[in-house]
Amino acid sequence: MSTHTASGPTRFDRRRDRKGLGPLAAVLVLLLAFAVGALVIAAVVAAQAADEARDDVASGGVAAETNDHAAATANQSLPLESFAGKTAANAEELAKAHVAYDATMPPIPAGDLVKVHMTLKDMVVEIAPGVKYNTWAFDGHGAPGPVVHVREGQTVEMTLTNGGSIPHSIDFHAARIAPDRAFRDAKPGESFTFRFVAGDPGVYMYHCGTKPVLAHIANGMYGAIIVEPRTGLPPADNEYVLVGSEWYMNGDGIAEPASLDMTKARMRLPDWVTFNGYANQYVTHPLTAKPGETTRFWVVAAGPTNNVNFHVVGTIFDRAWVNSDLTSPPQQGVQTVLVPAGGGAVFDVKVDDEGLYPVVSHAFADVDLGMVGLLKVGNPKGTMSH
């Protein structure tokens, strides 16, 4: 009985309370409406500020640091204009006249000490037929920088001279060394030297490590260092070095040289993707082999962001040393191997039949943007693309 008596007034009190809260609820609703309105206004202001900030980065922050190379990305909003595939009117003629980057593996220097001297320079290079780009370059070499080829156990003495207009550095993935000492920034006009023992066999990337690293690599500051094992690898008849990378452009580069578009770089929207810095150059100027020969590819994915999904059309890799691991037995009978951005791998392929064998990244969006070449075996007639 006592329980029943208590429950009746309780239900009555709740109804009375709800009725009494009417004005308060109205006030709360009104306050909530004001809050939602304020949030909407804040969101609009924030979006506008973010867009302006992105433009400031493109035209001021990064441009100031990169000597105005990215200034033309100012006042740019999404969607971004793509300059993919845009070349000069006489592109075929220019492609034939282009001197292809020599992909042939250089010899190993003699002696225990290998001295390497690179001078960093601002320079204009061609990255596709008639397409010019403002790079920062190692050794005045363009992109990629020169191949450093040593044997396990040799000491590398690296002297870096900054002939550019902003600070730069060099980061060797093959080195075991304190980066704050060896990979520090060099001011314009400054030179410094450091040493490391090449103790880990493999194919590695080197690059500028100055912030923002994305900008410095995207502007062409990368290359390959190859450390061969003391015991060597199985014999190969031909050895080629391929460095994959992307270009992100604020213009088509035809009327005047393009520069870096940092917004595209951050959004992973390249205009061109290349082997050794120039789109399709090994289609017009194929790498060569004779029937029955073994060809070895030393592959680095410099990025700054894309992987290289390495594949040779029409054959299978007889041996593949992945992740720069030349101390473990290679994989055999492999079709396609992922080389991650910042990584490397080595591939052996023996081709018996004469023909044209496309060399690609099997991420075919990159093939469309220029990451394709040919291995010309023998003297086949005709042409081939992929």
C-alpha cells in the first residue's frame, strides 16, 4: 500500500514539472539556435581562412623558402588544374633529340676510400618533350643526381657544397650515422664533409633532408647509392639504374619553366611520373640487351610519395632482391614487386626472345603519366608502347 501511495504523487509531480519548465525550454531552444548559427558562421570563416592559408603557403611560406619557385600557386583553389601529358607541339622531334639519362651502372672506384663531391645548384631541366622545370639539383646534374656506386666495406667521404640560394642537405639511406651531424643543413655558399662506412649491401636512396622535405625531393633533390656485397651477385650482362619520381607543376612548363605546386604535392596529384627524371625517355631511347643475356635493374623509388610497382611486360623476374636486402636469398619467378617510396630493390631478368619489352610501374596511372620504358632485346622491327 505504501508503495502504491508514493507512486501516484510522483507521476503527478513529473507532469507538473514538465509544464513548469515550458518557458525554460523555450529559452534553451533559442540559445541552441544562436549556438548553431555561430558554429555555421565559424565554419564558413574557418574554411575561408584555410583556403587563404593554403594560398599563403603556396605563394608566401613555401615560396619564400624555395626562392619563389612555388609562387605561381597563389590564389589557387580546388580543383587544381592538371598539366599531365601537355608537351610542346614538336614533342616527337624533341623526344628524339633528347639525350637520355645514362642508366648504365657506373663502375666501383678503386681503393678503400671513395670521395664524392656534390655541388647543389638551381637549374632548369627538361622533364618531358618541351616541358621545362625549375629544379634544385645535386652536382648540377639535374634529377636524379649522380649514381654513387661502392662496395661493401668501403668508406664514403661526402663533401657537400651548397651553390644554391637556400639551405640544403644530403641524407644517405645507406649510412649509419648521426643525422644531426652528417645530414645538417648547409647554408648557401657553405661546404662541409662527413664520412660513413658502406656496411650494408643494397640499393638505397639519397636526398635532401631539409624541411619541408616534400618540397626538396619534389624539386629534384634525390639519387641512388648502390652498395654491392663483398662477395658480389650472380653475373649479369647488363646493369641499369632506374630512379622513379613525380613532378608537381604550377604551369605546363612550355612557354616558361614550371615550378613546384605544393598543394598538388600534398594531395598526391602529379603531372608527370618518370624513370630518371624524364617522361618516356626509354621508349624513344630504349635500354638494350641481346637475346639470352641477363639484365639487372637497380630500382629506387624516390617519390617523394609514389611507390614503384616494378614489372617487365612479357617476362618474369628470375631473381628479385626486395627491400634492398642483398644478404638474403632472392625471390624467384616474381611478376611484380612493390618498391616503396624511399626504398629500393634489385631485379634480374633473362630474355631469350628478340623483342621490345615494356618496363613499367604496374600502377598504370603512372604509366600514363610517363613512367614507362623499353628493354630492346636484339634488333626487332617496329615499335611498342604500353
